[in-house]
Amino acid sequence: AHARGDISTAAVAAVLKLQPDKADEAEFDFEVLENPSRVLRSQERFCSLLPASRYEPVAKGRTSGVIMLKDTAPDAEEELLPLPAALAAASEGAEEEEPAPPEPFELPA
């Protein structure tokens, strides 16, 4: 449904939160990839971007790898998704003070 543009990214995120446990996993006809740069060449033909998305690729037809996007509505307010738990935990430690650099030294000749 998301490939046809019937639902927004926020709606897909809400659906993913309601996904059943692995034991009760139902068969979905789509999957939202968190890291499209990990798609194999043989999988590229099955990938598509959200057609009604605010962002579109600069290079048309690009669906995987490193994709540069342009904002089609730069004046509108951005709707950002929350960080996954692993990234949120890692970013909490980013506010800590960094250790001092090592003392200067000379290498023996």
C-alpha cells in the first residue's frame, strides 16, 4: 500500500509499531527498510520509494545505495520519526565531556 502512495510514512511507522511478535508474525506484502543502502543488486527491482513522499531522489530511478534527496516542500514543517532505541542510547552518551588529548611526545630517531 505504501508503494502506491495510499498511506504516508507516519502511517507506516504507526503500523510497524503494531506489528505482532515474531511468533505471531503475519505475512505482509511490504517491508519498510531502515537502511536502503544494504539492498542487494538482485533486490533492487523489488524496491520502490514512497510516491507521495515529500523527498524525491535527485537522480531519477535510484532506489537503493546512497541516495541524495531533494525536498519538494522546503517551506513546510518537517515530520521526523523517533530514533531507534539503540541509536537513542548511543546519542545520550554524546553529551559527556570528552577526555583530554594525550601529552605531546617525540619518536626516537
